[in-house]
Amino acid sequence: MPKKRTILTCLCVVVLVMLVVLGLIVALALYLAFMPQQRYTDDDANATLAAGTERIETWLAEQESEATLIETENVIFSYPSGPSYLTDYVNGSVVLDGVGRSVVINTVDGAVYLDDIARSLDAALPAYLAQLLALPRYTEFVTVSGSLLVPFAVEGSTHEGPRDVLDLGPMLPVDVVDAGSWLQDPSRRCKVSIDLYAHPGDDFDLSALTFSQLNDIREREGLAFNSLYLTNEAQSLDAMHDHYFYEHYAEGQAGPFVVWYRDEYLEQELDRSGAITEVGSAHIDLGRDLTIGASGQDWVLRTSDEAGSFPFFLYAPSGSELLDRTYRWVQETTEEDLMWKAREDGTFCLSTTEGIPFRFYGSGVLSS
């Protein structure tokens, strides 16, 4: 009986502990669900707005006396689904020379920023980035844009936020006359966030732009790569501040098909300490990792385990007997009707019925 009582007592203690832990978890969940999302008081917001409005009015009276101030508002930093934070910045909507403008002022140090309606920063970025990344002169810049990153809190600020910078968008310090010269001197300017999509040319080796090199450039030049996407015929490079992805494509022969396949990729990221860690990499050998054999009127495609997730495309030259039939791609979980689509180089690519080149993955059967 004492043993049974001891066991029962232990069970009661365990149940009690579990109930206590469960209660703490529920309490924490309720706290997180109902905790204030606005991490500042209305009094602080009103005081900051009043100080910023006064500074903007003073600046306009001294520099743009003909301008009209329409309204002002606090600049708030907010996470998409999280709390919001008050900053030291106030945004004013003004009419200057008949044109609506936005002016942002820091209520602590008095720094003034004006919206870059001429997009002079964007216009100066291609030459600047071509020099930094050693891109060839014939690089095609598809899209390139920059935004201003200012300190979330400056010396003397009473506001604290979760990040060290605040993105003001397409603005420039009001005293900047030449955006190109301003960019060239990172020691005298604030940080700039960049979005870049460009084609450097087929003979440019994108792998030369390593993650380490891009991070060195970012640190040295006071930049943030919000998105950096470079492509040419055989390569692509997709990088941002904490992630890097490079891939290379090659052409080969498998069975009767010309194969365009990804033979190499490298994925890396920055850990919390700022060190570069490898997420994944692969080197594919077409002769080893892909076989295509006939099975009656069908073609059986087999990939090795290593190449099971590598993408490839199938082509046929003009006049090939392969073009006499259409195919259906069959896998365990995938079935897709395919057709041949002519390319500008005279070859034909197996494509979807919408004419989009079909991206193959893994083993399967091309049935005709």
C-alpha cells in the first residue's frame, strides 16, 4: 500500500506540474495576443509631431518661403503583423513651385530630406554599381532603384526601435546637388538600399561576384542589397543582405535530346554572427546523372539521387524525328501535356500547351 500511495502521489505531482506549465503557456499566449501593438504613447507622438512641424515651418520660412505646408504626420516604423514604433522623423506634405512634395525632418538633429522626384539617385546608380561590381560597359540595367536608409535613432534621441536604420524611400538629403558625387563618398553620406536587376552579358562570369565580396562592398560602401539579381544566358545570381544563390546552366546530349540543365549551384547565408554558411551546393555531370532511353514509342528519363531536384529542359534540332510527335510527361504526382515550340536559334523546345518551356525535374516517362 505505501508503494501505491507513493506512486499516486508522484502522479498527482506530475499532473499538477503539467497544469501549471499549461497555465503559464496559456497566459503567455494571451499576453502576446493582447499586448499593446503601439509601442509609444499618444503624448509622445503629439510632442514629436509638434516639434517636427515647427522645424519644417522654420526650414520652409528660411529656404522655401513660397512653399505651403499642407499637413504633417509622424513617421512610424511598423512590422507587417507586429508592433509599431515612434521615430524622431516627421513627414510634411508641401506645395513647392506648384508641385506637391514630401519633406522629412529629424526632430532631434534637424536633418532635412526631400523626395527625389527627379529620380536623380536612380539615374546615378547604374554607373556607380557598374564600377563597384566591375560590370562590363554593355550591361543592360533592366531595373535599378535606391532608397535612403537613415539612423533610426540619433544622438539625443529618446526613441528606441528594433532596427538601426529606417527606410525613407526615394529621398535625398536636401543639400545634395549631384547624386552621383554624393554616392561616391560613403564616409559623408547615409546608407542606401538598392534593388538591381541587370544583364551583364554572356561572357561575364557571375561566379566572380562571391558572397564574401558582395558583403565587403556592402560594408565598405554603406549599402544594403535589398535585391541584387544578375543574369546572362548561362548564369544567374540572386543576392540580398543575408542570402546568396548562384546557379550555372550547361548544354549537353542525352539520348536523342539536347539538354539544357543546371550543372552547378551554390546557396549561402549569413548567420547571426555575420559568418557565411553554406546552405547547399551541387555539381551535376550529365553523363552520370541523367539517362534517356527508348521504350517502344516512349522515352524513359532517369536521374540520379543527387540530380533528382535539378532542373533541365529538352530540345531537338530542326528536322529531328522527335518533332513528329507530341508528348505527355508522366511522373508519380505529375502529368503534363507538352508540345514543341520553335526557338529563334532554329531549335525546338518541349513546352507547355501555353508555349512556356517546360522545366523537368527527376525521373519520368515521355509518352507519345
